[in-house]
Amino acid sequence: MTHAPIAAPWWETAAVYQIYPRSFADSNGDGIGDLRGIIDRLDHVADLGADAIWISPIYRSPMADFGYDISDHLDIDPIFGTLADADDLIASAHAHGLRVIFDIILGHTSDEHPWFIAAAEGRDSPFREFYTWRDGPTPGSPVGGPPNNWTAGFPAGAPAWTWHAPASQWYLHSHLPQQPDLDWSNPDVRRAQLDVLRFWLDRGVDGVRLDSIARIGKDPELRDNIPGQPDRHQNWPVVHEYLREVRAVLDSYPDRMAVGEVWLFEQDLIAPYLMADQLQLTHNFVFARLPFDPAAIGTAVADFEKLADDRVWPAWFLNNHDEPRIATRWNTATDDEALREARLRLAAVLILTLRGTPFLYQGEELGLADTNLAAGVGSDANARDPQRTPMPWKPPSLAGPGAGFTTGEPWLPVGADATTRNVDTQNRSGDSTLAFYRKLLRLRRSRQSLLTGHQSLINSPEGVLAFVRSTNSEHSLIALNFTAEMQTLHLPAPTHALSTASHLLSNHAQLAQPPMSTVSTLELRPWESVVADLTHG
Ligand code: GLC
Ligand code: CA
């Protein structure tokens, strides 16, 4: 069997750590995280063993969507800091050995962006065509409703059109009404937005995360969506032409990467975005919607491997600022602490050993759960506050309700699990969730097979997911027991010789140094997840 050459671009071997800046670290006591706060906490990210940070938007914004509604792409919102802070952050991350990925929103702006303000002035505005304006069935009047049946993401199912009385037309938005869509069929829009990209690449960012990117390609005729037919409001084939233009800009700089948020839930729809002339990575939402079930997870992985060829590199994530945290979603309320911890560690091993680029979300390394917020607390239009509560750095018993995130009053309350699930407390224990992530990330870095190796799923008993990552000279076995029973895994022996497996890492502390399995089976304890060195004897 031949394997891909070892040299791989940085984004294929990197573990990426997502920072939600509002909730990461507050340096000035106003209760809201900021860039200086991030700079002060880069040690944590580097010690964890991440290789890159993705920072959710920090640009000027009225914050209707907490920064995903941009009123000036070329400046930092004062709540987060200044352009000089952004430069410091980039430099400081680089000094920590971390690459920097900025979140760039090509497809829409805030309704307070000067382009939209100008466009809204009337049909003769030179910026009118930056956005999509149309009459409904009754020109000049909202009577009869919007021009077509497209719906917006927020709130889910609401019309994607808002009536603009002063200009007497409807305008199109894929998300909130405060986030009008830019019209990418207009070359002036493409030019202006590619300049935004250049602006940040010139300042030294190593990569960009392209928000909601499938939405830049829409049916130019704006025809109604028809159930059962391809969505005309996004993912229209022209999106690939636009992405080639984006890629040409990236490729005019050395070693820059784009990861697309292709918000499509069937894996075969995201593969076309990963062609050599388009995106290097896309977020794959498949795990965000799967239950804690090895068969479903195994099928999803196998399906993607089938779609992927050597040029297509997977990327995986379990949670982010939009999706519930894995500690909540892959646990049930009745789980005791030990079971909960075992499931968390199993998820950690999965995401950090699969072939592909892993994306971790701040707090995942502490095993944080979603925060139960009292009615009326939280202000996100789409109810995503529970996964966005502040990062706990210290026990609240010592640091107060800000938990080391802020000396002031946090913009959202810190979760109740901060008493034990905070950075300082977990730093002091060799057996904490944080310590486990660190070990795992170190192991990942130290094993070429886990970084770039070929992957094959192996036949396993029901309730077990197991796979092998291989280079020519190294084989790593990953075995995950999703059950409360002992399980016996038969090791693959391609040469018909016996295989042996020696544990490199297990969530069962008592199994940290077990005797090497001497026959071609591996015993898995209840809820055990193992990474082992596999030797074909
Ligand atoms: C993406 C972001 C999300 C945002 C939306 C609109 O899905 O991840 O947070 O609300 O785009 O920009
Ligand atoms: Ca602050």
C-alpha cells in the first residue's frame, strides 16, 4: 500500500482552536471579552497544544448578531479594541507558534454599513446594486408579500425579505433583517469584498473562515424554492466561480488557507467546495447533528472518505458558537460524573485522531456544558447564548462571579460547572479533562500516522468504533467503546501475522500502562477509549 507523502500544508496537520472573543477573556472589566484579553491568554492555547486559532468576528458592528453583522470590515469594534490590538494579537499568536484565522463575512453586511445606508437612499444610489432589491407582486407596496418564497436562517423560517418603506422595495437577507445580503453577481461587490480579504491577508492572518459561504451563490432569476428540488437560495453552481476568485487572491500570498462554513448537512454537498481551485477546508456539520452512536458516526466517516479522494482533506468539529456543546448534546441529564467524563474523553479522542483537521471550541478542553440560563437572560435572536457563556479561568469561589473571565459583571453568567471546570483548577490536576486534551494533542503531534496517515475503519463489535491510522512505518489504533460492557476487538492483521497493540493513551487511568496485548485482540473496558501503537508482527 502506498501512502501520501509526509509533507502536508499546515492546515492539514493543525488542530484549530476557536475563540469566541466576546466570551474568552476581558481585559478592562467591562464584562465583555476583548483582543487584549485574548493576547493575555494565548499561553493557555499554546500549552494546550493547538496549532491555530480561529477568532469569530471582531470588526465594527452594531452587534445585532454579535459581530456577524459588520458595519466596517476594515476596523475593529471599540468593544474589542483597536487595529493596533489586532496587529499585536496576530504578532503575539505567531510568537506563540499559533497560526491565525480570521472570520470573514463575504456574503452580507450590517444594515448600518455605509454601503447599505447609501443603497437604501433610493433606486439611483450608486450602491443600490450592492444588495438585492425587488418589487413584490404589488410594485411600490408590500401588499401581496415578498418577491419569492425564500426563508431566512433567523428566526428559522421567517421570510428572507424585508420591506424597506423609504425605498419602497423589498431587500434580501439570508439571516437577520439587519444583515442584508450582498449581491455577488455584481462584479463591484466581488472587487470590494476581495479587497477586504487582501486587507487582512496583508496584515498577516494565515487563514480565513468564510462565514455562511454557500449563500453567495443564488439563482440569478430568484425563482421560488420548490420542495424536493435543489435550494435556489444558496449553493447555486455560480458559487464555485466566485470561490475560484477568492482562491486566486489567497494563492497570491504564500501558504494561506480558507475554511468555508458551508452550511449544508449532506456531506456530498460539501465535497464540491473542496476542489483544488476552491476551499482547502470546510466545516462538516455531520457530527453536530448525530447522536452519540458509533454506527452513525462510523457511517458518516466512511461516507466522507468515499467522497474524498487524495486531494480532499476532511475537517471535523463537534460544537461551536452556533451549536450546542458536546458535553450537553452527547450526554443525558441522568449521567453520573464518571460516565459524563468518559463520554467527553471518548469525544476528544474521536475528534483528535480522525483523519482530518480538528476544530475545537473554547471550553471544550474543560468539558464545559451549555449553561442553563434563566428565562429572559441572553439576547441572541437564535437562542445560542447557552454555548456562548464566558470561559471560566478561575474558580468563582476565589475569583467571584466573573470566574477570572472578568473583574466586572460578565455579559452572560458563567456556567455552574465553573466550580470544577475552570482552567486553574484543571491545571492543578494531572487527571483533569484539560490534562487529557493536552496529552492527546501532544500524542497527536508526535505521531505522523495521526497527522497525515491513511485511515481505515476496522470491523468492531456493536457499540465499538475502531480505526487505524497508518503511514508506511507507523500504525495507530484508535478504539472507542460506547458501551458499559467489556468489549473484545479483533485486531486487523493484514499480513496474517499476529498483531500486538500497546497503549499510548487511555481514558482509564489505571490502564495507562497495561501489559501489551500479546494476541490479536484488544480488551476494552466499559466506556474506554484507547490510542495504541499497533505492530504487525
Ligand atoms: C454563521 C455564523 C453565525 C452567524 C451567521 C450569520 O452561521 O457562524 O454565528 O449568525 O453565519 O452571519
Ligand atoms: Ca472588555
